[in-house]
Amino acid sequence: MPSSLLSGKALLALTTALAASSLLFASLNKDYRPFLRTPPVNDEQEHRQLLQLNSFNDPKSIQTRTPSPSDIIDQARSGFMHNTQWCRPPEEDTFPAPPIDYTQCENPQLIHMDINGGMTSYLNKILKVAMWAARENSCFYVNEGLGVLNQADGGKHFSHSKLGYRLVDGQDTYIEPFLTRYFGQMGLEKSQFEEMLASGNYDVITPSPSDINHHDFGGKASLTTSDPKKRFEIMSIPQLGYTNVERISLKKHFLRRMFHINADVRDRACHRLASQGLDDEYMALSVRRGDKVTETSVLDTVDPYIKLAEKGIETHFEGKVPTMFVATDDCSVMQEFRDARPDWTFVSECDNASEANGFVYKEMKLWSEEVTDAHFSKFIAEMIGMATAKYWIGVATTNVSYWVYFMRSLEATDDSFIWADPPRVPGLPW
């Protein structure tokens, strides 16, 4: 390495060395639950560092310059919400989260997937496929269009990405690209995938949702488990610098590296949240109705939320009622909450955008681009609002809950993530 580069990075090297020393992975305790997932204690000696990770030596990272003190001062934002993790660039995280270079893959296996479902349903699947690809040093591609990849293979690799599908004047059309309207690139770009496909050097696989879940969960497709040995099993992705990291921490940190909300979308969402008066630690209540009424049983009253919130107020807010941030696809619940506890403060994106009848996935095909953007602007603000909350109460019948769980900070503890309804398989996300 040229001496000029070495001298130019002297301070960075020292900073990195100090950071690396604080990124040592904690051993599991007797019940296999690392300290990270348990409530904090007063004894500072009991604090454990979170990850064994040196992202600056990660060969598959797209390196980004570490911000200098003057950069941070220049980028400083005012207010509680604007200083939270998802309202700041990922390179400002305590544990740096550099984006991944998806083109670096030595395995001839090329994983292809479409997004034939709702947003968080497929964000969850993209996360699992991205980790699959990283562990096997493969590339992956998220197909947002319609059609057969290669007629020569008999049409066995087909895509029908319903997330961007629209029916306009009786004609099938697609909002494409869709994901990058709101988020950074996840996986190969279309041109990169087509170039690899044309080379004939790669074996394409298109895993089913069942294949994806079974691969991620080691043969058990359930989204939740109460087995701590499973939830906190030790995993490694050497190509990304992860060595012997417990599953939950690895998945959370990997998500932060993979999932980047576009800066303009992020800033608008965070401004919306800040304008609602979220200027201190708060509680999030996630209510899902809409088309879930036709798919499964849903909570038709806010009473379970109120009872659980009262417990959380005592255990996590020292008895002082915090602001309640309500994330919902059915804005009629706001009046229910306010009637149930008129002396509490409930805020919601419903005050900015109305979905009074609940979100119905099958109706998306009739949405214009303007309606689509309005919906996902609200939804992204809600994701950030839920992930940032000190205490979260929600239901297991929506993929939103599982995605938000992994969006929460590395320091978030499981005693602040509460089901209002018991999941089919008891336990927490893994």
C-alpha cells in the first residue's frame, strides 16, 4: 500500500483498532441467552460488547469514508427523532454498517427471486436470500418484472412480481423498478444479472418461499421459536467479516447493511414523525386489520393493547405514560384508543394520511403511482417509528412485525417486544 495512503489513514486505523476492540462477541450465559437480549443491569462490568466484526477489513463491503468530527458536526440534526438510528446515515452508526458489494461472488450458483407478495413479506425474504447468498458466496437478483428468464431452459425460471403490478385501462403494466423508488439496491442490478445470465457460467436457481424459509431456519420454517439455542445459535459469514456471531445480532446488523432507505424518503419520513411530537422515548402500538380479517383472526378491540401498555409503562417508563405511536392500516382504531384512554397521547401517521378501511393487498393493482407513493411514504414512516420505539406491542399475524423486530437496534431487548396475540408457534422472531 502506498505510504501516502497509510499516513492518510493513520487516524482511521487507530479509530478502527479501538472500535474493533469494543466489538468482541459476548459468550452465551447458562440459558444460552446473551446479555444483549436481557434487560440492562446496573453493574457496568456486566455489559458485553455485541459483535466480533471489523467491517473495514470486509472484502465484500463497498468501503465508505468514516465521517470526521467536522462531518458529524456539519450533519448534526436537532431533536430526538432526527438523532435516532434510522433517521441518520448508516455510516454514522455506533457499529458501522457499510453497504454490501453484491457483485463479489465466487460460487457459480445464481439465486433468482421475484417479489410476488406484500412489501414486508418480501423484504423478509430478500433478507433471508441475501444472507443465504452471502454464506455461500453466491450472487442474487430480485426480479421486479414479468416473464420467463430464458426460453431455452423451458421457462422454469419465471417472475411475476405483484408488488409493482398495476392494471391501467385494462392493460397489465409494472412500476419498475419498484424497490429502488424507496430503498437502495438490494442484490444485483438488472444489467449485471443479465450479463451473468448471458455468460452461461452460472446455474440459476429460483427458490420457493418454503425453500427460502427452510434454508434460513435450518429445516424449520417457523418464523418464531421459544428455543434460545436456536434463536441465539452461533453463525459466521467469513466473506462479510462475521465470525462466531449469535444469529439475532448478525441478522440485525446484516439488515442494516442491506436495507438502506433512500435519503430523501428517509428524511421526509423522519420529519413527519418529528412533527408528531415524538421528542422523547415512546411506545409503539402496531395494529393490523385490513385484508388480514379475511385471512386469520384479528384483534377487534384495542383492550389487549391498553392492558399490555399499562404493564410496559410500569416496567420501562417508571410509571410515566409516554406518547403512544400507533402504526396501523386501519385509521379507525385511533378513535378507539382515544376513547379507551382519553388522558393518554396517541399520535399516528393516520393524522397525515387516511386508510380508514384498512390496507387490502389485492387492491394495489388499481393504485396510481401517486397513490402508491403516498401509501409507502406513510408505511416507511411507520416502520421507522416502530423500530425506534423503546417499547413495541403488536401482532404476529403480519410480516410487518417480523421485519420491525430486526430493524430494532442491536441494544433492544426482547422484554420490550410484546405480542398482543400469541403467534401460532410460541416464541419470538429468529
